[in-house]
Amino acid sequence: MSEESIKSYFDKVDSLKSSFISRLADAVAIPSISAEPERRPDVRRMGLWLESQLKELGATDIVLKDLGIQHDTADLPLPPIVLARYGTDPDKKNILIYGHYDVQPAQLEDGWNTDPFTLIEKDDVFYGRGATDDKGPVVAWLNMLQAHKELGLEIPVNLVFCFEGMEESGSLGLEELIIAEKDEYFKGVDAVCISDNYWLGTKHPVLTYGVRGCNYYSITIEGPAADLHSGLFGGVVHEPMIDLSHIFSKLVTPKGEILIPGIQEMVAPLTTAEDKLYDAINFDLEGFEGNIGSKTVIQDNVKDALQARWRNPSLSIHGVEGAFYGAGAKTVIPAKVIGKFSIRTVPDIESAKLDQIVIKYVEDIFATLGSKNKLKAELIHDGMYWVTDPHNWSFRAAAKATKAVWNVEPDYTREGGSIPITLSFQDVLKTSVILLPIGRGDDGAHSTNEKLDLVNYIQGTKTLGAYLHYLSQEEKDA
Amino acid sequence: MSEESIKSYFDKVDSLKSSFISRLADAVAIPSISAEPERRPDVRRMGLWLESQLKELGATDIVLKDLGIQHDTADLPLPPIVLARYGTDPDKKNILIYGHYDVQPAQLEDGWNTDPFTLIEKDDVFYGRGATDDKGPVVAWLNMLQAHKELGLEIPVNLVFCFEGMEESGSLGLEELIIAEKDEYFKGVDAVCISDNYWLGTKHPVLTYGVRGCNYYSITIEGPAADLHSGLFGGVVHEPMIDLSHIFSKLVTPKGEILIPGIQEMVAPLTTAEDKLYDAINFDLEGFEGNIGSKTVIQDNVKDALQARWRNPSLSIHGVEGAFYGAGAKTVIPAKVIGKFSIRTVPDIESAKLDQIVIKYVEDIFATLGSKNKLKAELIHDGMYWVTDPHNWSFRAAAKATKAVWNVEPDYTREGGSIPITLSFQDVLKTSVILLPIGRGDDGAHSTNEKLDLVNYIQGTKTLGAYLHYLSQEEKDA
């Protein structure tokens, strides 16, 4: 495949812009929120939309994998995993493309400026739930197929698509499917490409070689049989919310230092080589502050901040279930509160050992409080971290594609957030995985007014296509 | 008025039981939640229901005092204060009856066993929001009118009714009305009776001569411009929820000791005489545990527990606005959280001085955290404590009424909860106020499955009527 072919592909992508925008608008219009049971039919509808798109664009062997009923529910069906192929040439490499078609919850009242499920353009930026996470990238893969089809240009690798509808709700059923299809649908996969994360900042393209894991815990404290009036029982009863506040304050300092002993000791030491990687990155503290929208970064330099985000564990307190959460004043002593916190994990933290340390620590702290309430600390869910070699053949191809589209060398980043399925693909399929994002660091995934810049959408579509071309030429590592 | 009249009144009350139950059911069916703006029309509807009841029962000069638009809202009308008279004989004493017709929020999902706005009877107990707080007592006054009317029995005092619809939301507008009507509608009031609290336990009737006050505070901590993904920013950003947890933990110990210096110093010393009052009270630690539904009382003896509840300040943490409060796991770093706590006040704490101490303390603690977030601590509302002489003429009449109905001497109690309007009536009208409860200590006001026992409802109606009869005979104190 020549540089001319790539050039013709890029031109075609540019010329198809309005068609691509309309495809993204169609995708965003389906409120496929996996976390809301009443939206489950919309998630399924989104899967069917993908099926019809793939069919129209020439994909074959399309299968909607039925995952049955969601565990612990009476009759809530899981959305199907959409599998499809494009090309079966035994002389070509086989590349698995993963994406997800479900989205985070969103409603206008959360603070959106416009209806989250109507794609709205303003100043060359597209706003809508899923625009960047992950409908934009999924649709970009479809755009790539369309551009090749219209050009009559051959795709130089075989593609295996795997699009799930439960990523925002724990990827239920996906790992089992990967295991089941290892030697079936996914047989012979040479590399996996996932476009489901973001650039570090707003200007420089990146390739991502690691993600943190996440162990999410709950602390349940029970006292009175029912909520009490604080006038009647304040000062007389051990208040679960007071106990919880004391435990929360012993987990982490306001400067982000985890107070639970034994965790830092499991973190892989920072080598000089690794430390140096951080010096080359095109980002600054102002970039962080831009993402956050305020000057509340803990660290005073970007290198420390990036290491805190990528290679060090962190502990966040998310909130409290069962306490008063409304506006105004309510003089209640909540009878039972469930505190939620999570720890982001990195090499070489062992998940099971972490659980043991954390739960014992919480129990020990509670024992010192002298409270007569009852405590239960437990893991809600965990997902492992993942780190790979940022210079393997798949990354080399992606670097060339980035250079061809953006005319710069990519930055090599890790992610703070977990994408647990990355590790499953790597370990089960015994293959290399790359995270190749197209959106920017300020896209607001999981937040209000989620967006995707037009330039990222179009150049991203180019990058994904070019990656496949360079990948076909790149020699696999031993 | 003879003992026979009282006996005939008691018999009439017994015979009207089913009519009284149906009146309470009508009252509970109107979801008059003053804290929820969208329920404001229901609060008004409840006021109109009261008006029609009073009219039907022969009250005169009924006025629905329009209080205008709620401060700080665009167009939220305050519910009217319902005023009415019964009798204007210049030779009779004038007794002001206060109650409130609004209720606390309630929904089935909070943990109610039955619909909170349908009065449900089970084993001679009536469940429903407002059954005891304060629709039961308000309706008991109506029942008292009905019984007298049907008997053709004269009420030996003139009554002035004052029923408000914003008690659960700070009694907005009431104090101003008392001041405005001091020499008008409320001219010549000799005593005020409020039935809006509870027995100490479940067996022994009480008269109440004091209540704690309540200063309710919020702590607002703001950091990022919007909620963040904890994977992307955990460990990098100062988290408002972590800051708040640290501040919460510095307010009060799990054993209820307030950690803010300068408060205990303002508390009136316990005299030997006052200390002795506590020895006579019919209550025990098991009673407390029964109220609470668990063995989580802080004190190891009932006297200390009662003093903690009545004559000492306490600090309760109610919850957090803006953090994750749902079930399950959400990996969010809340951008802005508002912590809610309150302090119950007692003689001789000065409210304004307390605010100053508390807000400065919270600010000082925050300053030690080294957080770059922004903090604002402020008072949401306050209500003063009140203590009176438990042996004045109004209490003597109420003690006789209690003896006539229950055949025991009442216990003399104070309340942990605040009824700020008590103090306004006393101070503005220069009159004596009595709290004469009919419900039990385990009624669950402000909680789920709020209830009123049938026997309390019926005997309470008797007590309120008998109180008026004895009051007409009792000589006013100098």
C-alpha cells in the first residue's frame, strides 16, 4: 500500500465530512444508557443500528451475541455484543477492533447546555452524550469502511469488530465472550486496537500504553433501626454518619496521600528510564488546570502530576448512600449510611492483597472509634491495571499514522482511568493491545456537555485508517 | 364545669372514634410537604381543608393569612397561616392553640412499609406521614370541637387557633405574623398550648417545659468546574469530598463530644435542684433503645442520656449535597459538595456567638488542610431554645387533665428537638406556653413509618379537652 493510497484515503475522508457528521448524529440520538434499566431497549436499538451500518458497509459474518439476562435481575436482558468481520484473506494480518456503543447517563438537568441526545455543532465542536465516549470512535471506524468502499481501496488487513453495549456498566459478559471465542471468532487475531480514551491535552496526539486499575469499596455503617430526628436523639445515639466521617478522614489526606499502610510498598519503583519518559511529554500544569476548570491541581509541576495520574495509586471518596443529599436543611440522623470510595491501582499492586489490607484497615479504624454501630467494609468491584511496551510493532504503526495525519510524533501516555477489558484482550488472546484515542483531554467523557471536536473526528478517522495501512507493512515483533 | 361534664366529654370522644379516624385519614391523604416546592399547592390545599373543617365545626372569624412569595424564590407562594376563633366571651380566658399542617418529605422508597400518604391501621396503630407530627394533634383539636358540639357542651374558654403550613421549613412568616397580630388577632391571649411533641417513652404521659434550639450549618467546598472522572484526576486534584470528610471528622467525636472549643463554656451549669428533677422520670435506657431500635445509646445510664438530650448541646452530621448518593458504584470526583450539620442549643448559648465560633472553627480547620479548593461555611437557619416553669397555672391544669385521662401524674420533660416558635409566642405575647404532647416517643416523626397509636389519639383528644376545662378553673399566676 502506497503513500498515494493513504493520501487518496485522507482526501476521501475530507470529502465525506457531512456524511460522517450525520452518522454521528444518528448514533448520539439513541440514548443507549446501560446503567438505566428502563433504557435497556435503547441500548439494544443501538446494537441493531450498528448491525445495519456494518451490513451496509460490507461487513460479513455479523453476529449479535446474546448474553442472556443480567445477573441478579429478574428479567433485564443484557445488550448483545456485535461481532463482524471485514476480509478473511489468510495472507493478511487480523486486527481486532473493540469499541462500545453504550453511554453514561445524561439528562439536561445535570447541567447540559443542550439536549444530550441531540448532536449539536457550535464553532466546529460537536456536543452530545457519547460524542467522544465511545460513539465518536466507533463511528469513525464505520467512516473508515465507507471511505475505502467509495474509493474502491482495499483494506490491507482483515478486521474483526467487537462492539459491546455494557462498557459503562462493568462490561458484563465481555470477558466470558473473549474466552469463549478465543479459538473461534477471535482465532488468529494479531493485534487489538481500542479507541476509547483521550489525548492528554487538547493539542498533541497520543498513543497510550497503560491504564490504572480500580478497586471500588463500600463502607456500610448501621445504627438505629430507622432514621432519627436529630433534636430527639442528637447527643444520645452513635451516629453512623459521624462514624463514617471519621473513617473517611483516615483514608487519604487532602493532598492525596493514601493513609492506608502497605499500599505504597506494593508500587513498582520508578526507574530512571521510566522517569525520563515523562520529560518528553507535551503538556503543562495549565493544561491540567484547563481540564479541571480550576487551579486545584495538587502537584506544583506537570511531571509529578502525570506520575500521580498514571503510575501511582490514588484514593477518591465518591459519596454517601443513605444520608441526606437534598438541598436545604433536614434534621435527620441517618440510620444507615454506605460510604463509597475507590483506589486506582498500578503495577505491582495485587488486587486481592489490596482488598485484604483496605478492609482490615477500615475495620481497625472503626474499632478505635468506640462506636456501638455495626460496620461492614467490602469490595464492590475491581478491574486490573494494564501496561505494555510502547514501542512494539502496533505502536510503531500507530506512530507512523499519527505522523502522517498530524505531522508530529505522538506522545506516549498512560491513562488514569481503567479500561479493564484491555487486559482481558491481551491475556486471553495472547496478543498486543494498543489504545489509540481520537478525542481530546477536555472532551468531558462521563460529564456534562461531552463533546468531540470536528478536527479530531475527521483527523481521527484518517488516523485509524492509516494505522491499518502501516500495520499491514510493519513486521510483527518476535 | 363539673367532673360530670368532663366524663360526658370523655364518653363522647370514645363514641366518635370512627369519625375521628376518618378525619385523620383525610388529613394524612394530603401530601402537604412544605420542603418540596412542587408540593406547595398541596400544602395550600391542606390549609383550605382546615378552613372548611373549622367552619363546619362552628369556628368564627376564620382568616387565611397570605404571607406572600417565599423569600429568595421567583414565584413560590408561602402557604397561608390559618387563624380562627371559637368563642369571644369577655369573661372567659383566651387560649391560643398552635399547630402545623405541613409535614416532612416522605416517599415509599425511603423505606416506608406502606404509602406514606394513606393512613393505614395495623394492630390499633395508625401509620402515615403527619400522623403524629403534627396532623394528629391538629385534628385532635378539631375532634375536641366536634365532641363539644355534638354534646351541646360549652367550651369554658375562648379559643384562638393558629395553624401554620411552613413549620417543617423554618416557620417562614410566622414570627412576623405573631408580632403583627400581637394587639390584633392575638390580643388578650392568656396562655398558649402547643401539641407538637411526644412523650418521652411509650407508656407515661408528659408535660414539656423546655426545648433545645437548633443552629443548622452548611459547609460548601468547591474545586473543579464540573464533576471529574476519578480515574483521570484521582490523585491529581484536591477533592472537595475529601476536604469535607476531614472537616466533618473534626466537628464531633463518635461518642458525641463536640470538638469545637468555646461551646461547652456557654452551657449553664447543672444545679443540684435541676439534677434531682431527672431522678423522678419514668424512663430507662431500654426505653431509649426501644425508640432507637438498637443498642446504640452513647451513655450507660438513663440520667446521663436524658441530660445529653435535654440540657446539653449536641452536633449531628446530616449528609452531603452534591456527592454521589445512589446505589452501586460511580467513579466520580464531585466538583462541589455541601456538607450539612447542626448543633442543638441549650441555655445559655448565644446563637450569634455560636455562629461566629463555629464558622471560624470550620474555616480554621480548612486552612490547615492545605487544599486549593474554596470553602464557605454558613448558617442556614437557627431557632432558639426555650425553658419555662413546669409548675405554672397552665401546667397545673394540664397535670389535672393528664391525671383525669391517664390516672397518673405526668412526667416533666424537656425536648431535644427545637420548636422555635414556642419562644416567639412566649416573648411576643408575654404569655405562658405549654407543650402538651399526645404521641409517643417511638412515633417516628421525621422518619419512615411515622405512626400514632389509636389509644394516644383518643386519650390525647380527651386530654386536650380536659386541659381547657381545668384551665378555666385554674387561677392565673401573678
